Amino acid sequence: MKLYYVSCLSLPTNKAFGITITETCKNFANKMDVILLIPKKKGVKKDDLFEFYNTDKTFEVKTLNVLDLYEYRFLGSKIPLIIKNVTFSLSLLFLRIKKCDLIYARDVFSLPFLWFKSRKLFLEIHYLPKKDKILFFLIFFAKKIIVITNFLKQDFIKIGYKADKILVAPDGVDIDEFEKIKETKEDLRKKLNLPIDKKIVLYSGHLYSWKGADLLLKVANNFQNILFVFVGGMEQDIKKFKSEILDLKLKNVLMIGYRPHNEIPLYLKSADILVLPNSGKEKISKYYTSPLKLFEYMASGVPIIASNLPSIKEILNKNNAIFFNADDSKDLAEKIKFVLKNKEFFDKIAKQALYDVEQYTWENRVKKIAEFVKLYS
């Protein structure tokens, strides 16, 4: 039996879903043959994926022909995406997949096409397509579904999906990437060209509005002797941030920009405080997100300050992090002061997070999914 992981998302990418897909395939491949089916990407070879994510070739990658009109997205926000999904799904029809093979999909649109290939069809989904009635209907082609938060599970139950057919499997982390770092904080800062004599408050990840990174930028003005470091972000978002830094006349903010994922543990372990400032203004942030950075923060052994949102509190608690009121810059500033003044206490909190994150490895996540779909029975 083989496992086909099917996704219409283009890889490689510096977005988080690329890491989730790659790590899931890699860990499934420890037990069985895995084939990742993804759209063909212009100018990208399929082996580039392994180099980009710095991982061994433990699974096979097959790229399927699609009509990708991303360059013509001015036609309408959905038209190029619909065309890509349709052509990807049609390409799936020409594949030889045995009825006994298992299909693990990250793509709702392709479900009916895959259903004709194998009834062992499972879906991992990170949102509820309420507004799109077609996608809403297609979900029921999946035998079981995997979601990333309890709130998302409750939403699927409300629309008629059976509770015992839904698994909550939050995202994960590769703890080995952190444990293999033997340098001291001082050595890491020298290596990364970061100041040794300053306290560092760090944010890692994208700079979308609901991620709340702009809130941390506003807080920076209250701490001239602390360096605020931002690692990650798309080019257009970084430009916007740099413009805000100039407007606020901030001299204690460092924009690192995008870094390869294998470098992120170095930056996290070099910090004094890690901030997870998700906004509570959007539902995706409040209820439906399972940020990779959350688990990476926990694995770093550095104190975490996080928004007190339901999605975040599914993983973090008062014993392994300190919370601030979401979207409240004053409260965030107070919590930063509090952590810096109580270093010994929050070092213990960070150690608890380090212990708690062991249950959220990618390996454990895949084991949980395998048991749920009865992969080895």
C-alpha cells in the first residue's frame, strides 16, 4: 500500500504550509512509500523541494501539469485559482492509484476526482468553507478529516460531520533542529551579527495584519534600550514595515527579512523574549490558527509572551507562557517589563514549555493521524 499526499498548493514556498506538507510526508515515509502530488511550478525542478527544506529524499515527488494563471490574477481574485484547481484535478484522473492505496488530501476541490481512485480518502483542512457552497459540499467526499484546532472541529460538527470522523492535530516542530544547537546565546549573537550587550525581543514569521506584528512595532517605541528583531515576511510587507519604522523614527528595530527555515532556531535561541502577538480581530487568528512559530518558540527554551486568544490557549497555558490582552499595546509593554524583571521565574516557565512541546513533534503528529485513519490495520 502507498500513501498519496495530494496538494494543489505550489511548492517549494516560504509559507508555513510548505513545512507542514514536507514534514508530514517525511514522517509518513518512515513507515511506508509516500508520493507527494503537487502542481508543476515554472522554473522549479521537483528535487528543489528537498534542497529548499533541507531534508533527505525519503519520499517521491510527482508534479502534475496545471494551467497556472497567477500572473494574470488581475482577471479576478478567484479565476486563476479556480482554473489551477480544475486543471490539477483533471491531471489527477490520469494517475494510476490502486483502490487499496490511501489518499491524504490538502485540497478540497480535488476530492470527488480522488474519490473515484480510492475510497481510503482523507482530508486535512485548516478552514471551514462556509461561503463557498460547492466546496462545502465536497468535504463530505472525505472518509475522515483532520483539523488543527478544536474550534474548527466544532464548526464541522455543526454542519453535520460526525465527531468521531474528525481528528484535531495541531501543527508541530522538529525538536532535533533545536537540540543540535550547542552554541551559547552570546555565540549565536556573534554568528548572526546581533548585539551582545542588549536585550532582544524577537518575532518570527509573516507580517500579515492578523499576525499582530505591527502591534509589537508600536511597543518598540517604549523601550529604546531593547532591540526588537523581526525575522521573516514577504517583500511587500517588509517594505510597508520599513516605512512605518521611518514614520515612527524607531532606531531600535531590526528587520532581518526572510531566512531559510533551518536558520530560524538560531535566531529564536538568541533572543531574551519571543512574542506571539496574534490579533483577536479576525476569526482565523482567534479560533483557527495553529502557528508553526508557537511550537518553535516552545522548543527554543526562551520565555514566550502571547496573545490570550482561544486558538493560542489550546496549546499554551499559564505554566508555560505569559499572556497579554490581544491588540493591547500597553498590556504587551507591561508584560515585556514584567518578564525582564523576573528572569529566573520565566526561565522556569520556558523550561516547562520545552517539556510540553515534546508531545507536538511532527513524528507524534503523524503517529496520531496514522492511528486515526487506521493506516497500519
